[in-house]
Amino acid sequence: MKSRSPVAACLVGCAALVLAGCEPSDGKVAVNGTVTFNGKPVEAGTVQFIHSATEADTVTVTNVAYTTRMTPGSKKVVVNAYRKTGELLRDPTDVNSGYPVVENYIPPNFNEATELSVEVTSKGGRHDFNLTGEDLIEKKKKK
């Protein structure tokens, strides 16, 4: 009986992988998109895709974009975006300290009282969030 060479076995294994596809078999699909607020890119924030009362996928938004993997289905969506307020938090024990205060500026109807939802299909896909509303940091400055 003639045995196969290691090279032939490797080629057969590689061909099997190509035919099977390269997607992981964890049931998750690729999801990506962008987040803007009042037409401007969200530079830093999070998007949370909530599956149930106890399960969610949270992804970081960096320079307007996000990308993640998740299971398909209906998702409630929570968006938070953060930026410096211009205020400094001082350490009373260190007169030279000054830490920038960072706050969420997205209105509650996109986070704690979200009205957003998406349907993630078995093919995954793109979900852009073009949000509009009153900037909470600017609102606070007007008071």
C-alpha cells in the first residue's frame, strides 16, 4: 500500500478548508457600520447590541466606525458617545493635576431610553446610525 506524502496530505487539507469556507462556526456573523451625530462623525463611543435582558454585544466606536461579530436576530441598540467637556477634574492632594472630564453627549432616546433597534440577518451586514438631537454637553453649557 502506497502512503501519501505530507505535501499531498497538506494540499488535501487546504482544499477541504477552502471548500468548507473560512467563516468561524460559532454562529456569529460580521456586523459593521458608522455612527454620526447631527451629521458629524462620532470619534469615540460605544454601540451596544442587546439580545436579551442578560446578553449584549458591546463594540467600541473609533473614528466614526465599528466592527464586530454577533449572533443574528433582533437587537435593541444603545449608543453612547464621549468627548471632553473642557473642564478639569483636580486632585485636591496634587495642585498640578488636572484630568479632562469626559461625558456622554448623546441624548437618552439613543441610550438609557433607546428607541433604536436593528435586525441582524444570517448574512450580517452594515448598520449605520445617523443620530440627531440636542448635544447634552452643549445643553449643559447653556445653563
